[in-house]
Amino acid sequence: MTDPLLSVRDLVSGYGSTRVLQGVNLDVDKGSVVTLIGRNGVGKTTTLRSILGSVSPTSGTVTFDGTDITELSPEKTAQEGIALVPEERRVFPGLTVRENVEIGRIGGRRDIEKPSVDEIIDEFENLARHHESRGANLSGGEQQMLAIARALVSAPDLLMLDEPTEGLAPSIVKQVQRKITELNDEGVTILLVEQNVQVALDAADYVYILDKGQVVHEGPADEVAASEEVLDRYLGVSLAE
Amino acid sequence: MSVATAVAEQVLNGLVVGMVYVLLAAGLSIIFGVMDVINFAHGELFALGAYFAFAIAGPLGGAGFWVALVVAPLLVGVIGMAIERLTVKRLYGRDPLYHILLTFGLVLIINDLITSVWGKSAQPFPIPAALDQPIALFGFTYSMYNYAIIVIGSVLALGTWLLLSRTQFGMIIRAGSEDREMVRNLGINIDRYYTLTFGFGAALAGVAGIVLGAFQNVSPTMGNAVIIPAFVIVVLGGLGSFRGAVAGGLFVGLVQTLARTYTPFLEGLIVFLLMIVVLVVKPTGLFGTSIGAGEHHDGALLHGAGGGVLSSETRAKLGYAAVGVLVLVPFLAELTGVTYSVTLLEDILIWALFALSLDLVLGYAGLVSLGHTLFYGVGAYASVLTLIHISPSVFVALVVAVIVCAAIAWFVGYLSIRVSGVFFAMITLGFAELFYNAVFKFDFTGGSDGLFGVDVFYGLAGLGIDPSEFEIPLGLFVFDGGIVQYYFLLAVVVGSYLLARRLIRAPFGSVLQAIRESEDRASFIGYDVTAYKRRAFVVSGGLAGLAGGLFAANNGYVAPSFLHWINSGEVIVMTVLGGMGTLYGPMIGAGVFVAAEDILSSYIDQWQLVIGVLFVLFVIFVPRGLVSLPQTVADHPTFGSVVRDQTKVTETEVEQHD
């Protein structure tokens, strides 16, 4: 078996004196979609932020493609080939759609050829129509697509998405979901944090359930989806069809 | 000369001044927009540009000006980058207040360096010979150099606009001004761009300094003279908006020049009036948007000093001891012959009261009043005018000072407190400058001389003490008018402290602190945040007025310098130096600041430089102020272990205070 693309070991991290993560372990294999689910405030976003380096871990290691990136700053981590689609999208409101994508292209890895801005924009129907609009003037769904486009244009080896369906209409949620599957089919490795359990399980190959800063359950997505006990105990949901 | 030509000439003059302002304000605005840094040292960078050019052009003769025009801004740019790297950078993420303080320290440093290298007097910096002649265009004769300024300014403004809107550099800068963390997350080293931006803004200021230096002359006060108008322009145009800086610069240049010619009375006032009106009507300025400029942390990142490491009991004991010592000082001074120490202490007490007043709004309500000297100065004027025209009684004068200042604070607060953060700071600065410029204009305020030779009487209706006639021999000592004055001052200052403390410990104080921590949450609970802040501001204004009134009564004079913005800067420095949000901290800060200034200035020529350096170091390393030092030492891994065991009990108390 090959080594995972991303490997997190015993990660302890938090803000100030508050420890949010109490020893998280997870692996993301190349080409897979891994999702991290859990209730509010269990440390999902903090896990992503600690991987990226915008929160400095107290202990533990993060290894990416064989390199220890635990101590790297966010910009250095991004230059290693990890792109983040952050919570609440955070597109640059004063920049045009095109500029938002262009700035994404400046970031990321330096040593690879990246797709052109036009290629990426053309992949997203709604963005192509509005490419001169400012980020602030887009709808929530369009902003989400733009945030994904901005991450993709850097041709990342790992794409981390933080609650990409939050606050979106059901039809748009489907679009985002389709996009995630599509990207994975194209070979992009994805680490997805998702509140919407249905979306999370549908999209994923492998699932980690986080509670109180620790992984309390893990398994292939279909197994987790099938286990009512697990869903009920850790997430308080049932996926009644 | 026909009216049309005269007007055309004034308009051109206005554009010349406006272009200098555009260059100055553009740099200031970009630096604020991108890094949230309110750079008070921008005026000194402007002056540095002029002096570098002066130094380069002089020996080179003929073409010297043109060489200097290129080289001097580059040098200023490099200095700007060094300043960013070494100092400003360390404060990113903290409240913009800390940058005001830091750059205030830098003003002292750079200004002192300029005077020690080039001297205190203004020096002529000749216009290049080729431009030093009139030229006729469209049948209208005008100075060629003035046209050159307009051309240089336009070219640089256009270039800056292209740089910001059309280049990758500009795109990253704009993105960074909106969401710097996200730019980092994309893998872009935004820090490098910050350094370059700071350097670029500094270089623009340098160019402005050169063209204006050759237009007038170079002098160490030139930076001080332009920094406030430059802020007005940036605020008027919209903080962080480049278009706003250009439009605002030209507008202010024109308005100032036309006012000087056609409505001399309004010169110096009109710009501040305009700024106040614009901010009240449209707080984001003419071209500002809420993006970038609006996201201030509403005081959430203001570091309150907390209770310090000492228990409240220890602090109370120290307080009694301090008052005890202050009571004994006149006797000790008499015994040792160091009577001067009493005068120094009077200064300290007055500044302590002034700093205490600021702490009520800055440390408790999270309001950065950048023009607090407004109340200090107005209090001084009000009390002197009362002493002259109404009653020689100090009591009456001080009551009038407090009432007038509280009323003005109510009015200013009414207009400005709904605008938060930086805008509030700027409006208060605007009002202070308005009054500063206004006192020059009237006879009853004594114009630029101020009013002096005032006699005071410590009593009411003829009953009381006239200090000039009072003298009671008391054994070895003579209890004279000066001592009466000192004890009165001491009593007022201690009384004001107790009053402020009572206020802060009352529910009113708790609400204020809640507002400082989170305005939203305080208002969700149901408190009228604006009303509470305004009340705090009124009390603070009244106390500052009391401080000003005391100074004027004690020294028997008042002058426009009481209203100068440097005082506002100094009192903020004292407040933070001591530790804001503690009441007693700022008073200690005032003592240390005034004493240090007094002692240093009597031994060293470059005392401003020393104070500036100390201050920069202090803002960076001890942002919570002097009163936090015991805590800092206790937290230190090696020094702390000794202290920590003894302070375990008190630390829990500190947490409650925080």
C-alpha cells in the first residue's frame, strides 16, 4: 500500500489556552474524497486550519506527500500544493471574478504548470457569464463556485473544502455536490468538512467522525451510512430514506 | 489683472497645493487601506524627502534637483520599508490604536534626527533654474515650476492608479486590503507586499516633500504642518480609497487656497468644518466603502491592562502611600531646597488628571479620542476667560470649564459616537483642529499670543485665600500661596480619581466595559450602547476640561498650543504607557512621561529621540503598559518562577478583573 497523501498524527491544537483538538489522527489517500463530519464546535474547521498552518499546532505532526508541514505558515503550506476553500467562501469582494481567479493562480505550487484563468472560468458556467462582476455582487452559490475556482486554478494536489454547502439553496447544494464528484473524477484529492451529513456521505469514499477534538469513529462512507447506531450516537441524525 | 485671470491664478495655485496633498494623501491612504496603519510619521517621511533632496541637490548644482527628485524618494522608500520591517510589522493584527502610538514615537525620532543633522531653522531649497521663470500659456502668464508640480503630481497619481488597478502587484494589494488571511492561505507572501507598499507610500510622501520644499523652503516643522491636513483629506475622500485621496487632495488644496484669498477668516477652519460635515453625513467619506475601512475591531483588541499582579489591597496601600508622599513633598522640597520639584509635580498631577479623563473613554469605552486636547484647551480658555470677565474665583472658573467642556463633549459625542472606530478618532481630531485654528482668529481669545497675567482667588464671595498675599510661617516652613495652589491641585486630582473609580465600579462602569469587549453583545442584552458611550465621553470631556482649567489657573495663562494635536498624542501615549483601563495606570504613565521628558530634556539635546525610541520599544514589547510589568515578569519562564509562588492567590483575582 502506498503512503497517504496527507497524514495527520496526534494533532493537538487550539486558540490561546483553549485546546480544541485533543490528538486527531487521519489519513487522506491520493485520489480519494475524505470527509470530516461532526457536530458544531468539535474542531472540524480547526483541523483544516491546523493543517494549513493558520493555527499552530501544540503537538503532533502533519505530513503531506512525504514532507513534514506541521510548522509551515499558511503561505508555505499552500505552496506545497494544498488549497483551501474556506468557510463562508471569502471571495475578495472588491475584485472581479477574473481577478479572484487570477490571484488564486499566483498562489499555490511554483514548480508546476497551472491551468489558465480562462480554462478554469469556462469550467464554471455561472462564472463565465459574470467574469467582470465584482465578487461582492455574486450570489451565494456563485461565490461558492468562485471560491472553488480560485482554489482549483492553483492546480492543488489536495483541495480542502470547509462547509461548501452552508447557507446555499438545495438546488445549489446539488450543483456543489456534483462539482465535488466531478473534480474527484478528474483526479483531485479532496478533504471535505461538511455539516450536511447526506452530502458528506454521498460525496465521500472514507469518513471520519469528530467529537470533542478527537476522531471517535472512522470507516468507508457506505459502511458509516449504513450504521444507524453510529449516525445516531455521534451525529444525532438518521438517514431515513 | 482681470477678475477671471485672478481667479484662474488662484485655481492654479490651489491645484499646485492640491497636487502635493494628493501625493501625500495617496501614500497615507494606501498604507491605511492595505495595512490598517494610521501613519502619523507620514509627515516626517515627507520632510525627509525634502531634506534628502536638499542634501543631494545642493552639491550637484544645475541638474541636482532632477537627480534628487529620483534618488531622494527612493531613499525615503527604503527608510519606509525598514520602518515597516522593524516596527510596524510587529503590530499587525492589533488595534489600529497601537499604530497611532508607534508612529507617534517615530515622529519624535525622525524629527529629532532631522533637526540634529540639518538644524532647527528653515533653509532655502532653490527651484531648478530652468523652471524658475514664468511661462505664458493661452495668453496667461504663470510660474513654470508650478506647472511642473501639477505635471509631476498628475503623472505620479496616474501611475499609482495604474499600478493599483492594472498590475499583479496592485491586485494582490487590493485583495490584501480586503482579506489578508485569505491571501496568505492562497500561498502568497503578503508580508513582502506590505513592506513594498509601505515603501511606496513613503516614497510618494518623499516626492511631495521635495516639490513643496522647493516651492517654499525646507524646515523641520514641515512634516508637522502637513500631517493633519493629509489626514483630513484621507478621511474626507474615504479611508483607504485612492480615488478619494486624489479628489480630496485637489479639493482641499483648492478650498484652502481660495479661502485664503477670498474669505481669510475661514482659512484654517473651512477644511475641518468640511471634514466634520462630510463625516457626519457620510461617515465613510466621499469615495469610501465599508469594505476594508469598516472592519475595525471596535476595540475588541484593545489591551486593557487588567489589575496588574498586585492585589487590590496592595494597590490601595500603595495609593495611600503615594498620596502621603505627595502631601509631604512641599515640606521635603523646602527642607532640601529643591523647590522645583513642586512645580514638576504640579505638571504631573495635571497631566495625570488629563490622562485619567482619556482612560475613561479609551480604556473603558474603547473610544479612541484622537483630539482629546480639545477639552483640555477649551477648559483652559474657559477658565481663563471666566477669571478675567466673570469672577477671580478658581472655583467658579473650574466649574465653568467643566460645564463648557462637558457640553462640547456632548455635542461632539452626539455627532460622532454613532460612527465607530477610526472615524470617531478622526472626527475628534477634526474638532480639536477646528478649535485650535479658531482661537487664532478672535480677539477675545488673545489670538496667537493667548491670554495671560491672570490673578486667581481660592474662595467665593470674597471669602478665601488670595495666593499672592497668603503667607503663614510654620516653624521651619513658610506656608505660602504656592503651597495652597499645590494642595488644592492635589485634592482636585485625587478627588477626580476617586470619582472616576466610583463611576467605573458602579453598574455604569460595568456596562462600559461590556461595550468595550463587545458592542454587539452589549446592545443585544438591551443596553443603548451609543448613549452609554456618549455619557462616558461627557464625563471624560468634563474631567479633561478640569485638567486644562487647573493648568491655566495655576500658571495664569492660556495659549493656542493648549489645543495643539501633539497634546492629544502625548496624553494617549501616557495612557497606554501606564496601562489603560485601570484609571491609576494612565496617571502613573503621566508621571513617568512628564518626569522623563523633564529630566531627559535637561541633560540631552536629543531627548525627543530618546523618548521616541523608548516609546517605540514600549509599544512593541509592553503593550499593556507599565502596570502590567509585574504580571509580565511573573509570567516570564525564568524570572517568573520566583515571583509566581507568592502571587498565586492574587492571579485569580487578576482574572476576575480581566
